[in-house]
Amino acid sequence: MTGNPSRRRRIKAGGQLSMWDPEPEAQPAVRPALSRKPRQRGQLALINPAMAEWARKGAGIPLDVAARRLRIKPETMIAWETDAAKPTIPQLRRLARLYRRPMAAFYLPAPPRHFTVAKDFRRLPDQPPIAYSPDLLFAVRIAEYRRDVVLDLEPETPRSTFVGSASAQDQPAMLAQQARVLFGVSLDDQRTWDSEYAALNGWKNAIEGLGALVFHFSDVKKTEIRGFSISEPVLPVIALNGGDSPNGRIFTLIHEFGHLLLGEGGSCDLADFSHPSAPALPVEVFCNAFAGSVLVPAEALLDDQTVASATGTTTWPDRELSRLARRFRVSQEVVLRRLLTLDRTSEDFYQKWRSDFLAQSDQEDERSSGRPSVAVMTVRDVGKPFARLILDAYQSNDLTGGDVSELLGVRLKHLPAIEARLAGADMLTGGER
């Protein structure tokens, strides 16, 4: 080899790299002029301007924010929504992606029927309403869409007899006893669940068995919402925030079932409603009391010797709260809330403990944990009845592979694992996530 710097790498005509070919001859300094084609404007998308405005407002995105994200002027956005101008096809594609809508939706003659949670139970009535974030609006839209898919595939789905079967005048404790019978979950069943995820799936199994759909949503902070419900008599829906802890989701699940019993679906953040006399949110107070009574029945809690001997001034060490929480497979907060209701601790101790607990939970939320498999997360998010229905429709050629991939949000290669997940024994006894 030689160190001569004039020897440089070249690609031969056949594509082979050579270090030994001579330098190419110098090229002419002036290149021939290239003929330019006139620049053509992109093909315009002849959308319905009303649909552009509807899609933006449905996504909860202000006009100036949408324009900034699309890197266009607000005046251009206004022109699209008033039919003064049309977007190009690539611009429409970006618009659809931003609003999380199919491109075909912008060509519809009128907005389709669109679900909006009827009531917002997150704040007091005298406070201004809280706008849903785009991610929350999308979660609500997806829940309604999945429900519509089930109704399309199974139009003869029967009505659920429990929706609207109760009233706020009922005693939450009595209603809780009836609900446990309806669920078919005994205290012995509850104590056999060996983890918080097993308990979550056990309660989900019971509620799904009554004809309700239970979904999970992501990308929404639990400080905005812990869950919501759709109290339709056919295929009622409960949606849980997947960012919440398993025990938190258990309480939200039963709380939202209380909303279904009352026939008043809505969105909830499950803030501290420890003052039943407060005039603001009687429905939330009711549903919290109902959920606590379902998960930790008073008689069962008072059967514990330590609880029976406690008074309204008793302070509870974490080891005792942890022991009781493990017994009922709930959080320590739920146990302490029940102890307060049963006059086995004080309001001051409860509030102090809860303040410390929330501070600790915020720190734990920042820690990352390993993500489960695609099959586990898919079944968790869409629910077992929905996943089973989609796979059955695919196997009977009622749905295409593309339909299944879109509805489940996964590639077809994951279907065998999802099938195994649905068929596994852990789906009856609980299991991970």
C-alpha cells in the first residue's frame, strides 16, 4: 500500500469501492443550464369547512394553537373553516393527525353523533367548568367508538337491568350489600386474590360479567380525571385512568359503578369528599360511600379485634393500616376512610395522614417501572369482552386484518399472544395488570 494522498477512494461503475483508481479528470467549471418546470400547487382537499371547525373544537384545541402546531398562520386556519380557502392533501393529512380524526371525516356533510360526558363531577357547582384536555376528549371519543363497534357487531345486545336501578335516597351500605350479591364476589373470594392486580382484574371480571364494558385510557394525568362512566342502559361503560395505581383504579371502578346504578354517568377525579354534609357534590359523596362499603363492608371490618376496640381518637400506625389493606385488597387510604366513617379515628388524623400519603404517592409516581407485554396492555385497555368479540369477528371473516389492527391498536403478529392472554386461567383469578 502507499501513503500517497493523491490516491483516493472511488466507486467503480459496478459499485465496488476502489482505493487505487486514478483521479477523475477535471469537470467543466460551467454546468449546462437545467430546464425548470413551473412549480405546481398541491392538490386541494375539497373538505367541508364546518367539519374542519367541528374536528378542531372536538379535539379541544384553540384555533391559534392548532395553527402554531401546523406551522401556518391563524388566518389560513380561519379560511379553511369558513370555506375561503382549502388545504392541500398533505395539509389535510397533518390536520387529521393533529385532531386524531380520519381524513374521510372532513368530507362528511354534517358532524356525526358525538358523545360528550353528560356531567362533570370533578369540581363544585359554583366553580367555573374545567375544559377537557385534548387527550381526555380523545379518551371519551374512543370509549364511545368502541361501544358503537360492539353494538354494530352484536345489535341484539340486551339492556343492563342495573343501570338506573338505584337513587340517591338509598343507603349506600345497603346498596353495597346488594351490589356484592350482584357481583357474585364474597369476602372469601376477595381474600384469595394474591395481589393488587389480581384484585383489580377480579372486580373487573365481575362487572364485565354484568354486561358492562371496562376500558383503560392513557396519556391523561390523574389530577385531571381518575375515571368516567357512560350510563347507557345497553352496554354501559366504565373507563379508568391507566396512570393511576391498581388500588386507585379499584376504588374508581366501584365508584363509577355507583354512578351507573344511579343512571348518572360522568367524569370524576375522586377528590377528598370526607364531609358528607357538604352541599356541593352529593352524588360524589354517595358514590364514595358506596365504593367504600362494597370494598370494605362495615361488619367485616368491625370483626377485627383491633378495629372493634378503637375509638374516635385512635391513631393508626402504617403497619396496622397495611395489615387491614392486605386483608381486603384495597389501599390504606380506603381502610382509613372506612375507619373514619365508622368513628374509629379522627378527622384530624385522617387529613394529616392523607396529606402525607399524597406527598409520598407523588414521589412514587415519578419512578418508572417495566412495561408489560403488548398482549397484557391491549387486553387491559380494551377489556376482555371487546377483545374477545373482535377476535371472534376476525376468525369468522366479519372483520378484516386491517380492521382488527385498528380496533385493537396492535399489529396482527400480536394476535396469538392476545388470544393466549384471553384464554389463560389468570383471567379468571386476576393476574398481572
